[in-house]
Amino acid sequence: MTDRLALPTRPAPPDPPPFPVLGVIAPVVLAVGLFVVLGTPTVLLLAVFSPVLAVAAVLDGRLQLRRRRRRDDAAQAAALAEVERELALRLAAAAAAAHAEDPSPAVLAADPGAWAGRPPSGRLVLGTADVPCPPMVAGVAVDEHGRAVLAAGAVLPDAPFVVPAATGVAVAGPEPLAGAFARAVGVARLRGAGSAAGAAVLASTAGAGADLVVELAADATGRVVHASGPAEGLAGRSFRPALLTREAHASAVDRGGEASLGDLLAAPAVGGLAARFLLGPDGPIDLDLVADGPHAIVGGTTGSGKSALLTAWILALAAAHPPERLVLLLVDCKGGAAFDPLAALPHVAGVVTDLDAEEAERAVASLGAELRRRERVVRDAGGRDVTATDLPRLVVVVDEYRALVDRAPDLVALFADLAARGRSLGVHLVLCTQRPAGSIRDDVLANCPIRISLRVHDAADSRAVVGTDAAAQLGREPVGGAVLVTDRALRVRVAGVQDAVVRAAVGASTAAAGTAPRPAAPWLPPLPALVPLGTLAAPPAPLVALGLTDLPDEQRQPVLAWDPVAQPRLLVVGDPGTGRTTALAAVAAGLGAAPIAPDPAELWDRLERPGEPLLVDDLDHLLDRLGEVHRSTAVERLAARLRDPAAATTAVAVRGPSAWAGLPLRAVTGLFDETVLLALGLDDHLALGGSRGSWTTRLGPGRGWCSGARVQLALAPRGAAAPVAVPPPLPDGPVVVVTARPQLRAAQLAAAGRSVVGAPEADPDATPTARTAVVGSPTDWQTAWRALAALRRSAAVVVDGCSAAEVRTVLGGSSTLPPVTHADDAVLLPPEGAPHRVRLPR
């Protein structure tokens, strides 16, 4: 096996250092040679010291060798201990996996969920033992510790001791132990062979005909004294036998034979909405939403089995009632996919989840219209309730009701209405919630006589559902244990719904339905993401079609029509790319007008003409391009236009308020008659009157809200904007030019045939001719102010490229001049009349 643990290998010990013979002889020879040459006796001491040094070196080397061996031994022991620890973890995991695969009879008796509904395992668990397993450790042991680790890696301790399910078992030993073992074998046979007959195994001392004979000792240990047939080879094995009390055995036998939903699904029933998915003290229970209902509340904490209960209930309903008599709407508000396997049932008209919370709320809101439709059908049939019609019964199953109404509080009143009128109209609710206390209103609870509570932690939650603390006392019950209240309280268990059971039940319902059409959903499909303007029915004049409106509570999707006469002021707000421009194109098509050109000067001019329709795209952008003085004045004029009942139609498209920094737009947004909110940030959405519940990040282009309803704006071909008005040329007659570019303008005017005079040269007493142009900068004219005052009596003033402050300093007055956006445009102030733009000669 490639994943086996490896025993650490000990490094080969180094050879001990040899005695340095040459190291001893060489100093002696050197000392003698020096004595012969020098004649100094002291050099002979070298010959004496050299053996001492050599012996010391040998001793030091051996000491280092001994230290290295000790370090190697410590490292070897640490590595071996690490292998031993990892082996213990692997053995524990393997033993746990083995026990999960083959639960002991004690576990089976305590928790039927551990085995109910599973296919037979083909094995009997007789107890636990240390059983051989594929080696988990590889390598060569160099000591006793290593050999122990190798041996431990080949044995799985305290693992299930199993024999083939076909093995006949007999037992001999003291009566209390033998009886307890026989009961355990009987429960194991339920899991292994799937036959309740095995539960009747009795203790026997003879063992005649048995494949396996077990002998029990007084210390509760067991030994196989005979093994043949399927159990051949186990003779002599010792193990720790499984033992069960009579109470545990009886409980396991009662539950073991009835835990799978597949064994309970009933044939189609006549009348009512009975479903068989619960197991009570006296056997299966037929729970009827008509006879016992009409509505039900299901409570339970996380992990108690709520989703499994709902799945079992839905499958049981589908198995007992054909699609022409039963329609299911499944609402999952837990963000999961619990109902996805049930979507193929022919009874299911729709599965909605809070992954698309907007659509979930919309579908549920449509049920109000479905109630009204059913009322009309019952009334037309001359009956008192749905039984007088061919209407199928509609069962609405909501998993996590509290999450749904917390997100959409308006639905609380709808559910109260459904609960009150559902019985006679054939609409039934199954509302499931984790915390029942406080999440379901009393007027809903009063119409829900079916109460089921799985395990809850809080006694208040138990009392809110079943009226007692019983559900809070299910803490030690296996998953699926519950308290049912109809006419009385019962302890029940939910039948198991394993994947194979679900697939089989869905397949059977689908096959039984054949080619019959699926039931129609009790709500309209969501608005399409793309609505061409040409596909909309033309509304009567003077209405203008803008798109579609979604009215799920009325089951209608009428044309979104704007009335430019009754509501002549329209505001469209949205972030870039959300459909503002397209909305304005639809308005333009309906009015036969064109949006103004994207020019701030054009906006200014149109605001001065309140009698003409005004269609403005990107108003905030145009205002941003105006100077501060012009911007404030433009907003004041827009506000005056919006307040003027005689003003012509005004349609404006802008970005959200977060893009209005520094713009005084907030003062006018409340003056519009109708507002369309497209996709915006939450703060912008709320600032413009949208509700927190209606805000979502999933709005596509053109999708938004108008008058509280969801809308989809139509895709209209974008027409050309109105052409920019070209200012008239500079009129004949004398002009005084106040310009930031005196030299350029003087040259252009001279080239156009004007007689150009500089401001400092102007004569206050001279009368200008018709073609005279007196040109100067604001500074020049401040110096020549007498000439300017005289000239203004007979000459028009041209202002070019000057700031508002410069204009006030030179000309005086407080009126705001029109803005100029073209390089060759200027503002003309005639001696008499209003200022206006003119086009200067180039």
C-alpha cells in the first residue's frame, strides 16, 4: 500500500577512530632530528608529549562517537513515537469507519436513523474484537519497540466482529448473558439480512445445525467454539459480545421494520389529502390535511429533520393523490436545495428559493390572486366550497417561514388571509420554522390544527407548536423523533427518506402521470428581461407606453403607461447602464419629441421656454458641466417649471443621489409626479423613497420600480437628440467687446471688416460707426470706464470668456448671463432686450 506509514531507519554507526600511529612516530622523529642538529635537550620533550596527545585524540573521538549514537537513538525513538501516534489516529479512524459501516446492535437499537431504510449490509455484527487488517506500517524493525509498532499496524482494535448474514448462530453460557447476546444478534440480523425473523433468535446450548456456536464466559467475554459454512475459519476466535436488554430489543424491532418511507407510501386515496409518512405507537399514521387540517405548523431546531419531514410528506401526498387533484408549491427560504429532487414530481407547479428572494416573494404574493380566482370559480359553480368544482387542491409548503416573512413583512397579512379562507377554497399551508415562538401570528396558528414539533431546545418553542414541553424533551431522541398533535398528542417518528427512496417515489409518480400536462403555476411568470417597445399594446391617447408592470397579487402584467397630461413630470433614476436612456427614448417615441442635445447651454435655453416639452437625459451630468452660478440658477428654473401647472411635459433621467455631490438636485426630486427607480445602491434607493424590502442587487437593465410595483422598461430604438440651436451671428452696429482674449477677437473682427479700436483708445465723446468694434479685456475696461459708460448708450456689449465676477465688476448688475459652451460663441447684451448668445466671426 502506497499510503502505509514507514518505520524510521537508524543511520549506520560510524567506525571508531583508529590509533594515530604516524601521528605518534612523526613527532618523535622530528624531536630526535632537532636534537641532533641543535644539540638542545628540551626538544626531546616533543617525543614525550606526542603519545599523550595521540591517546587524548583517540579518547575524544570515541567520546564524540558515543554522543552521536545517543542522539541517533533519541531521534529514532522520537520518529518511532510519531509513527506510533499517527498509527493510533489511523486505527481510530478506521475503527470509527468500520463501526459506521457496521453499527453495533446497541447503536441500532438507540438510533434507527443509523440503519433504517438502508439496503441490507449482508453482515451480522456479533460484537467487537481485535481483527486483522491490511498492514498500515511498512519497514524493518530494529528493536522491540519497532516490532511492536509493526504488529499493532496489522490489527484493528475494538472493530466490529462480523460474520456473513446467512450464518446461523447459537450461543451457550449463563442465561442472562446468553439471552442478551441472542437479542443483539436478532437486531443485527435486521440490519444485515433485512428480515425481522432474525429478531426471534433464542439462546441455545446445543448448537445443532448452527454454523457458528459461541460460548460466553461469566466475565462477558465470548469465544467461537464451532465455525462452519459461511463462518468457516473463525473457530477459536475470542471477542467481546454485543448485549441488549429486552426493552432496547423491543424498541429496535418495532422501529426497524417500519422506518423506510418506501414501505409506507399508499395507493391513491379517495377524497381528502391523506398522507402516510409518520410512524406512531400503533403503526403508520394517515395524516389528512383536509380532515385533520386544513393547515399545519412544523417546528424543529437545526438538524432535527425538518427538511426530511417535508420531503417525506410531499412524496406521500404525491403517491396518494394524482396531479389533477393536487398541486404543490414548494418554497425553500433556507438557501439550500432541499426541494430540488422533488421538482420533477408531476404535481409540482413550482419550486422557489431565497436564492432568488425577489421571485420567491413574488410567487407567494400571487397566492392572494389565486384565492380570489378560486372564489369566483366556487361562486360560479353555485357551491359552498372547492368540492363543488374541479379545482385541484393547492398545498403550499414553506421551509423556514420566519425567514420569508422577516424579509417581506407584507406577506404576514397574506398568510393570515390564506389561513382563514383556505379551507373552503382548497388551499392548504404547511409552514415550517426553526423558532416557532413569536414567528407565527396567532391568527395563523388558530387555523393550523395540525402541529408537528421535532426536537427543539426551548420549551417555549415546544409550547408554541404542540402546547406542552414534550418537544423540548426529545433531546436524546434520534433524528426524526417528533410530537404530533391533531385531536391528541402522540410521540411519532418520521419515515426515512433516503436518496434511493426519493428517486423511486418521484419516478413512480411521474410514470403514473404519464403524458398528462403539468399543473399550471398559480402565478404569472416573471417579467421578461427584454421587452421591445413595438410588442406592447398601444395604450389610449394621451398615454405613453413605457414597459410592463408586474402585479402578482392581481395576476396581471399590464402595460406600464405614463400619462403626460395628468402626470406631466416624470423622473427616471438609475445607475449607469440600468436603462435610463432607453426609458427616455420610449418617452420621446410616445410624445413624438426628441431629447435635448447633451449641451449645458441647450439645457439653459430650454429651461427658459416652459411652454415647450423638455426631455433631458443625464441631467446631473449637464448640471455638473455648468459653472456654480449657472448650475444653481438652472435648478431654480427647473423647480419653477415643475411647480408651474401650465408648463409643458418634463421628463428627466438622472443618476442616483450619490452622483449629485455638489449639485442642488435634491430640492427638485420631490416635485415630479411619477418616479421610476432603476438599479441603485441601497442608500440611493432609500433616499428616493424606495423600501428596503424592494431593494436588490439582481435588477437587470430596465428592471425597476414605479408606484410601488415592479416594472420592466421597454427597449426603444434610440432616436437622435434635437439639434443644437446655432446662435445668430453678431449683428451689424457698433459693439463693445469685453473679452479674455482681446488680441484674438480684435484680429477676427478686423478680418470680418470691422473697424477695431482698443478700449484704452476709445473716445468717450466720439460716436461709433455701425461697423465699429471697441475691444478690451476686463482690466482694460476698468481703466476706460468712462468710455464704456458712454458707448453702452448706443452700442451692444459682447461678453466673451469672462467670469461672472469680472462681468459684475465691469458692467454691474446681478442677472446671470447665459452659459457659453462653444469656442466661437459669446453673450450679447443689446441696449434694449434680454442677453442672448451670438456666434462671433472666425
